[in-house]
Amino acid sequence: MKIGIVAKPRKPADEVVKSLVDWLTERGHQVALDEDTAVLAGLESTYKKSEIPGLTELMVVLGGDGTLLSVARLVGEKEVPLLAVNLGALGFITEVTLDEIYPVLEKVLDGDYILDERSMLEAHVHRQGERIAKYRVLNDVVIHKGTLARIIELETFIDDYYLTTYRADGLIISTPTGSTAYSLAAGGPIIHPSLPAVILNPICPFTLGQRPLVIPDTLGRVTVTLLTENEDVFLTLDGQVGFALRVRDTVEIKKAPYTIKLIKSPYRNYFEVLRTKLKWGK
């Protein structure tokens, strides 16, 4: 099997990558590393990170949730299974701990594992009738004002049905996976990742009656048009990629036609992760 490894370039990932490469090659597996990850292991590689999903049958992601989000956007329709190992602090979606990496890998390589399929969103930006940008996200699409901007107005439709015009600091459109990220901090609900849903969550709305809304992801598309002039407004994807919006720009968000396939930890379930990370009962 050819296995890709992508790691966050910081300690302790350097030692983990070195050991993992040796462990896999000793068992007869081919390993593909992107340039940055290869440097951690003292190796050389000419592969870009975006090329790794197309070369491999399995990917090991070493880092925190942010590292996994960046890899998920690259995997997209290739749907390569991801084994996410948490080297970060929180790790809602990087379930496997560093101590568990080799026992879990033994099971995975023997075919003894369960996939957790997570829905993604696609976001298209339209300006003057032309599509000028396209993105995919695992967590969320956020339209938000800049540091000094006033409240912004966002005209919002679900399919062809007018929903409302949000007057707020912004709007979060989230997957169930992203319900424990920015949306949760903004007062949104926690949605189990297996539910086919999308969350619309206004950020600090001017009208208190505009509350978080959960809709089926089968409805089609959410269309948001920026009505506010002369303000700095940005589109942010998974909290990692940004795009500056102009007045009358329209952002169209819909469920992606593919899923991200995460390998479940055999040692804990989703509710245990919630209980631990959110410190329930303490």
C-alpha cells in the first residue's frame, strides 16, 4: 500500500514522522511525503501537498484540527481515507492520540477499521454574474466584517425562497463537523456529524430574533448577497483561507458531492470526545 503522510511542521511531529516512515517501510509499504513533511524526517521529496491525495490509498495526518482541515480541502473528491492523529491541544476531529498511532495503524493495515464520512460544503463567489472563486470546506464558510466595519447586511435565500436579510457582524454557514468550531463559540447548536444538515448562524445580530437555523442539506443551496457598501467584508473558509468581498457579490453555498472519510478511533466514540473536550461533568 502507498501511504501519504502530512504533518504540521513543528515538534513533536519531526520525531513522529521519522519513526512512522521507518515503521511503514519495514512492513513493505511505500510512503509519499510532501516537501515540508519530508524535511521533518531528514528526507527529500518533490511532491507538493496537493499532489499527495492523488498518489496514495491512505493518508496519515499529524497535527491538530487545523492541519486536518487543510488536508481535507485538498482531498476533496479523491475521497482518500484519512487517519488523523492529534498533536495539537483540542482535537475535536483528530481523535487518535499519539500513543495510539501504531496500534490503530496495525488495525487499519489489516482492514479492521470503520470510516466516518463527513459532509463538506462548496462555496462559489459570483461577481457581476460571473463566478470568480470556488472553495470547499469541512467546517464552515463565514462572511464577516473587517476590524473597523459597521454592521453588514446580508440578503439570504434558501434555494429560490427568501429567508431574511441579516443585519449582523457576519454569518456562519457550517457543516455538522463545524458545529463544534466557530459556530459553537457564536452560540450555535452542536450537531452530530452523521446528520445531513447545514447551520446558518448570524454573528451578533442586530435583531435578537435572528437565531441559529438548522436546515436539511438536501434543500439545495444557500445564497447570500452582500448589500453593504464601503466596508471591509471578507469570506473566510475553515478559518484558514480568506477572500475580500465587494458590494453585490453573491456567495452560493451547497453540499459538496463527496465526503471526507475519517478513520474512526477504536478507543473512543463521538460522545466521549464531546464530554472530554468540553469538560462536561467537571
